[in-house]
Amino acid sequence: MVTAESKVSLTGIKPTGEPHLGNYIGAIKPALELADGAESIYFIADYHALTSVRDPHLLARWTRSVAATWLAAGLDPERTTFYRQSDVPEIFELHWLLSCFAAKGLMNRAHAYKAARDRNREAGVEDLDKGVNMGLYNYPVLMSADILTMGTDLVPVGKDQLQHVEYAADIAGAFNALYGDSFKLKLPKAVVPKEDSGRTLPGTDGRKMSKSYGNTIPLFAPEAELRKLVRRIPTDSTPVEEPKDPAASHVFQILQHFASSEETAAVRARLEAGGMGWGDLKNTLFTTLDDHLRPMRERYDALMAPGSELDELLALGASKARRRARPVLQQARKAIGIG
């Protein structure tokens, strides 16, 4: 339950593709659970996506798709603040202000920038900055603006994103060192979840479900497509009558995230006893997934339809976000002498 003493939690979602089951279990569900114990803010990082997504139709579709996905998955726009990054201009003004306090040496050590240079080095490219745009280079500063504009206390991130929260705190610290007597930016802290391999789902080829592997099961796939994709998940040649190890089954690993504890226990017992074949298990998984996802799929399709309430909900979220952002920017402007 959120109280007056609750911390403010910020989650950013980058629109770079259609959502799949792995996104739902690994990111969406855990992030939505934060709304029960914090003042939760969620935003669609559409300007961040511009570093790699250059097709305007895809960017527009994926941005709406991400918004519809989170709403269909249970995000309550009345209990939370949910907006498009591009709808809050205060973020981008603070971005410039913060860039004047971000050391270039700090940016040189950013993981994404270093990874791009390493790829060029391994490929034998003479110019190590080839293909690096300033959006990628300045990405950590814009993320810092996302965080600091909202007066964020906590930022849930994976280990690969931990550096961005550290950078936000470093940049805010540099600002506070000069102007802290008149206004201090709040220093955020990262919340890194405990290692939980159970939140990583296998894909249709048995490897980790990932867009880069092309092995995903779309979260809102139509019933016929869903059935086809489930049937594609690899299994071994153990006969129907032989006992099977549920922990070694990719199909069971997915099932246990969507079935009830009682249903999961019953399937586990049948597999271990023998007599349940892989085909039967896949049928069980399909039925379970379809029952679980159908209401979400219907809500998603309704939100994606022309003239739906999606744009109105995003506009309301932007209004709430701007009410929160304006005082932060105004105080920062006043502190530096441009009030």
C-alpha cells in the first residue's frame, strides 16, 4: 500500500519491438508489483529508442504497443503515473542543464559507448567511433534527466543498467556541489533484483527467449499462432510411459509461470510418474497460456484500435508527469541563475 512516506520508483520502457512472454515474466510483472509498495512512475522511453530505431512507422507503432501492453498487463493509470518521454519537455531542458555537469571522461566509460568501440576494434575498423551517434554517447545524460526530473528515489534495474543510475547520482552530485545551498537534486538509488534464473524463459528453440534469437512467443499472438509456437518448443525422445524430469523440460519451465501452484504440482507429479507425453504437456501449456493471456489480448487489441482511449490515457499521464517535473526544473533554473 502506498503511503505518504513511500519512496518514488521510476521504470523506463524502451519501445524497440513487440512484447513477448519473456518480457512479461522478466520485466513487466516484477515492475508492476512495485505499485503495491511505492509511488510508482512508468514511462515509455521513445526518444531513447531513436538511437537505433529509424523507421518512423515502427517507432510510432512500438510506442503505442508498449503503452497498450503495460495497460493490458494491469498497469492502473489512476494509481500510477504513466507517460511518453516525448510528452514531457522539462526532461529535455534538464538534459541540457545536466550535460553541463557531466564529465566527458565519465561518458567515455559508459558501457554502451565502450561496447560500440570494442566492436569496431574487433572488426579492424580504424575509426573506433564509426557508427557512434551523439544520442548513444549522451544516452546516460538523458537517462539521468529522466530520473532526476521526477524526483526519483528508487530505480529498478538489471545489473547491465546499474551504471546509468550511478551516473545520475554522480551528475546530480556535481550539480549539488555548486548549487546545493539553494536547491539540491535528489540522489537516486538503484534497486537490483536478486538473481532469479526462474524469470528467464526458454524460447521456441530452447535458448533464452530473446528478439535477437528470433525465438520469442509474442505476448498477444492470436490463438492459432500461439498453438503453433508452443508446438515448436523442443523436447527429447523420452517415451510417453517413461518418467520425465520437469526441471529439464523447456515446456514445463514456461508452464510453471502461468499455471496455478496446484496445477503445476499436478503436472509435475504426472511427468515424474510417467504416462504423460510431451504432446500432452504442450497441449496443457497452450490451454494455460491462452486462458491467461486472452483477457489481456482482448484489452490490448481494443487499446491498439483507432480511436481507443489510449491517447487520452497517455495525455492524462503526461499532465501528471509535467506537474511533477515543473517544480524540479524551475528550482534548478533558479539555482543556476536562469529562473
